[in-house]
Amino acid sequence: MASAPQGNQSQTFVDWRTMRLWQIQPLRDVLVILSVLGLLYLGWRLSIVTVPILLAGALAYLFEPLVKRMTAGGRVRRRSAAVAIILGVLVLVIAPLTAAVGYGLLQGAGYAYQVAVNVNTLMRSTEDPQNQELNRRLPNDSWRSLRDRLAAVRREAMRAREVLGDQTGSRPLGDGSNKEIPPKQIPGDTGPERTPPSQAPPNPEAPGAPGATGSPGTPPDAMAVALYSALDWLGRWMQANADAISRSAVKTGSDAIDIAAGAAMSVGATVFGLCLTGFFFFFMCSRWPGVQTWLAHLVPERNRERVLDLVGQMDVVIAGFIRGRLTISAILCVYFALAYWGIGVGAPLLLGLVVGLLCLVPYAATAAIPVVMAVMWLKPGNAPWQDEWLWIVLAPIGVHAIAQLIDDYVLTPSIQGKHTGMDTPAIVFASLAGGTLAGFFGLLVAIPAAACIKILVREVVAPQFTKWAQGRATDPLPISPGAPPGRT
């Protein structure tokens, strides 16, 4: 009786000295993890091929509903649908987007040039406040008020420099000296004769003197001195290094050739990547049902039904969110470009495209409101009422408020729906967490990833934890236990 169990038990054990390394389960797990990391590293090194393949797979997944509609009647084959989609994307997306980006960059360059002209006029008018021609060239009253403030700061700083120079006998501020050194007063000094303070001629900029810019007895404004000294140093440094700055931009003709060659190579790489993506998209789109079947057969049969059910729920979330947000973002790009043009924002097309892309993440476009205000202030619109500070503050807020209302109550319910099943606080938290951890890429994937984690917790983790809390399971984690001891 006792020998049989021993014989059966001896058959269940294998001498480890006769086993291969990949037959030892802990080592096998480590090898699997290392293999996955190695494949990821290899894919990163071969990104010129792997990125188009992944992008083609993502596009085939996103366009699958459209392909099903096109091939529903049986008249159109999947290959023809793939070719039609590629041509449609080239004509309706890539060509208009390239033209819009190019024109937007031209708008941005013109805007930057005009702002540089305004800043130059501001600094020249600050140095010559009596020049009415320079005063008229400033864009609006806000710039003129800033000019008056800078001119007052300059006068205060100049007065302080002269006063401190008279009191200490040192060189004026901003001349490169590190500290003021007061003159030595030695009894019986026979040096150059000094005029007693009581007999010194009045200083028009000194406190209490006629025509002084400050009130009698008022000490120099240290903040004005520091601000003007910084501005004066920066201006002198830029003037002294203007040639060096220009040479650093494009030193010689060979540098210009290198820049042009680099730009041509970048354009060529982009075109090559697009062609490679279209090539892989054609085959993946035409064979997508076979790809789905192949992926399904990779799942073990005993868990296939459960895994496919969870993947189906995640598919609804990911597809609904990504397809919906892409469509909503494209609509809002057009809206913001037109709205910015209407309220007088400089470079409305470029800024509208950027803010519309931010709409891929819900509520992210709100962060652009201060930027739009600054752009409007630096270069006001042509209409007189667009110079008013009230318009500069309220117009961007109104544009973004209308966009948010359209997104929340029109576009999202009709295009995206409630596929994520997440409320507003959860969406905001997921967006902030994803942006903190992985930047803009994290912002894009945070919400669908959070929704998938929510599905896993609801469908897998929570039921097992409930069983464990009720005493019907020995482990709170959803891990399938092995066979009980003594069973074969």
C-alpha cells in the first residue's frame, strides 16, 4: 500500500540534472521576458521598417468599419477598397493638410517678423520718447502704455545711476564694474581740488533739484535700476554680437547647402515612410480578417472565449475613442482656424491646426487660451475694436467655450458616444497622469488605456477579489491555481 504511492510519486519528479535550461520554469519565464525585451529593442533599431508596419496595422484597424461597408454588397473587393482608401487619404487628407501646414508656416513667419518689428520700434521709442513718428508706429495703446512705463523706468534708472555715481564717486551702474569703491578721504590730501558739496552746481537729475524725475529726497528705485541695467546689458550684448549671431545661423554657403540637404533628406524620409506605410496598409487591409483569425488562434483554447470577450469590449472602447476623437479633432481644427481669423488672431491657420490637434485629448485645448491672448496682444487685428484689452481677454475665452460646448453636447454624443464609460474626473486624471509619464504620446493613449484597465478590473480582478472576501477563493488575485496536492 505504501510502496505504490511512492512509486507514483517518484514518477512525478524529474532529475534536474537531465533537464534543459528552458525546461526549468523560472528560467523559462526569465528567457521569455528577455526575448520580449530583445524584440522590442530590435524593433526600435529597425524603426524605419517597424514604424510603417505598426502605423499600417493601426490604420487598417481604424478603417475596418469603412471597408466592411464598402464590401458589404459583394461588388467591391477588399483590395479595391484598400486602393480607394489610399487614394482618398492622399487627395482628401495629405494634400490639403500639406498645403494648410505650408500656408500656416508662412503665416507664422510673417507674424514673427511683425512682432520683431514691433519690439524693435518699442525699444527705439523707449530711448527716444519725444519721437512721435515712432510712437505712431506702435500697434495699439497697450504697446504705447508699455513704452511709457519702460521710458519711466529708463529715466528712473538713469537718475539712480547718476545719483549713486555722485554719492560714491564710482563709475555708473552697468559699465562692467563689480562694486562701487568710494574715494579715500585722507587729511591733508593735496590731490585734485574738489568742489565742496555746498558749492557744487545743481544736478538736474538729483533728488530735490529742479527738473528731477523723482520727488525730493526720494531714494533711487532699486528695481528700476536692476531692470534697466538688464535691458541695457541685453541690448548692448545683442548689438556687440549681432555679427556672431548672424554667422552662427548660416556661417558660409556650405552651411546653407548642408541645411538644404538635411531638409531634403527629411522630406525624402517622410515620403519614403508614407509610401512604405501605404504599401503595408494595402496588404493588411485586404487580409485583415485573416489577421484577426491568426491572432485569435494564438490564444490558448481553454481561455479563448473569455479572452476574446474581453478583447471585444476593449475594441469597442479603443475604436470608439480613437476614431471619434480623430473626427472631432479634424472638425475643431477647421472651427478654430475660422474662429481665430474672425477675432483677429495672428497666424490663425497655424494656431488653429495646433489647438485642434490638442482636442485629441478632452479639455486639453483650454491650455491654449493664454497663448492666444498673448498672440492677440503682440499683434492686434486690423479692426479698431480688436485692440481693446477687454476683447483680447474675452474673445479667446468665448471661442474656446463655444468649442467645448460643441464638443460636449454635439460632437461627442453623435460621433464618439460614451464608449469609454469614464466620467469627467477620471478622464482628466488619466490625461494628466499619461502626460506626466509619457508626454504627448501618454496624453493620446491614457484614456483608452485607462478604460481597458477599468474593464480588466471590473471583469477579472473584482470578481476574484469578491470570492476571496467571501471565503470562496484562497487568493485575491485572478491567478488560476494548480491542481490540488495528491491529484494527477
